[in-house]
Amino acid sequence: MRSPRVVAIFVACLFLFGCTSRSGVDDLMPRPSSEITSSITPSVAVGEMAGEPIVGLAEEQTEQIEADAGAPEVETAALIPSARPTAAARALDRSVVHPRKFRDAKPINFGRNYSPKNLPVHGVDVSRWQGDIDWAKLKSQGANFVYIKATDGGDHLDPMFKKNWRNAHQAGLKRGAYHFFYWCRAASSQADWFIRNVPKVEGALPPVIDVEWNHLSNCKKRPSPAKVREKMQVFMDRLEAHYGQRPVIYTAPDFYRDNLKGAFQNHPFWLRAVAQHPSKVYPGRKWVFWQYSGSGLSHGVDGRIDLNAFHGSEADWRRWLSGATFVASN
């Protein structure tokens, strides 16, 4: 007959083994990565993908048909998905904000009250032209977030996007992707191309639509302000429906003056202003990000890099990341 002590040990072993066997299988099963993007492939029109080519219509008519027929209904969304973040995401959001240590090849004196140094949260935007980046060094210099060039028009993917997207995340930067809008292509096909190549992942910054006049582009079309806003709306509605985040609008002074003054009051703006503070260049416009230099210098990057600042305190930054619809006044 076994002693009570032996029986107790035997029962405890059975209990522990049972718990382990229930939880261990799930932990060991491989899970698919959500970081994979599709490779570049020739783009096709939405109608062609559906097996119903759209023939003989002007771009504007085709785009409207695509928007009406293919785009799901869009509800007002916060800047960041409202789903509760994971423990890992919350820990990242509470991480230390690295102070700005960037230098500038062409420093501008914005005035003591308007200096970007007054804003605690800084970041960068990058594309293929920055080459291979040492993200750990870049973060240590004050890059707390990065917007990465993803797509251009309806068939171009930045060749460094996948690598930058993966490595920026591994270094602990908050990352987002931007699309350079092409005025000679339907907005819906551009949205489909962006969605096809930019992963939908938890914790990513809202997607960005970059709208400006590109004097070097082979597209010389300059639509009317009404048509510009219509095309932008088609693109942004499609992205908001897919990512659950309201897209950020990046723009420059001349394009804003021609097309966007007073428009899209419910969208966050990212404003380029490298000679004066945004309050002087875009009076009355609320904004989230300010691109204050195109000639930044930093360890971790060869050559120059764009420098940006978030409009708010560290607490504002964390609230914005967690899903609050914070947009600072001008």
C-alpha cells in the first residue's frame, strides 16, 4: 500500500502533465506571418480583375462606376483602429521617447516660439533613396516613428519598402506607409494597388496619401480643385474601409493653396513647411505632423533625410497611438 505522500506526489504529477499537454500544442504550432506583402505584378483595372472589362469610358466616368460599384460603405473611423491593443503593443506605446539629436545641412531659424525643438516627438520619412538604413542608430538619434514610401500610382512599388517595413518594426519604431498619388490614373486602381502591397497589421500608423504637384512627372495633368478632391475621396474611402484608419493627407504649400484650403476638415494633415511654421503657411489648418526639413543628417543614414515632428506632447502622442482622435490646433 502506497504512503499518502507518494499518492500526493503521483496526483500532482498527473495534474501538471495534464495542464502541460493542453497548452503546449497550441504554443508549438507555427502561425502564418502577417508581414508578407505581394510582389510587383502588372496592374489591371478593377473591371478586368472581375472579368468585366470597362471599355470606352473616360477616366472620370470609369472611376465613378468603380467607386459606386466596388467600394464598401465607409463609416467614420478613428485615426487608429479601436480594437484593444495587445500587451506587447501597449508596452511599445509606453516606451521611452528618444529625444531629437538630428542635425540639419540647411538649418532654418523658425523663431524661438515656433522651433520644432519645442515638440518632443520626432520622426522621419524614407524611400529607396535613403538606401540601407541602420534603424537602431536612426532610432537613437530621435526617430520615434517613420513613414515609408510604399507605392506610386497604380503599378510601382518602392523596391526598399518590404525591407524598410520589416526592419523599422524590428528596431521598435512606429511605422506607417505612404502612397504618392498620380493624377493620370484612376483613384480606385491606385487604392487597390496600395492595399495589395501594404500589410494590414496591428499597431501600424494610419496610411498616408501624398498629394502634390510633381514638376518632374511625365503626367502633366492638373485636375480642377473639385476633381482633385473627388479623386482623393475615392482613394481615402477605399483605404479607410480596408485598414479601419482614417488616412493622413500629406501636402505642400502650393498644392494646398490650389486645392485643399478649407477642405477635409475631419482628416488629419501632415504639412510640409521648411521655411516657416505651419501656422504661417497654412493658417487655420489643424495638423498632426509637420515636415520641417528635407535636409536632415543622422547617424544610421547616408545622405540627407526628411525630418518630421508630431504636434503634441508625449502624452498626446501616446493617446493618439492608442486610438484617441487627437488633432492639435494650429
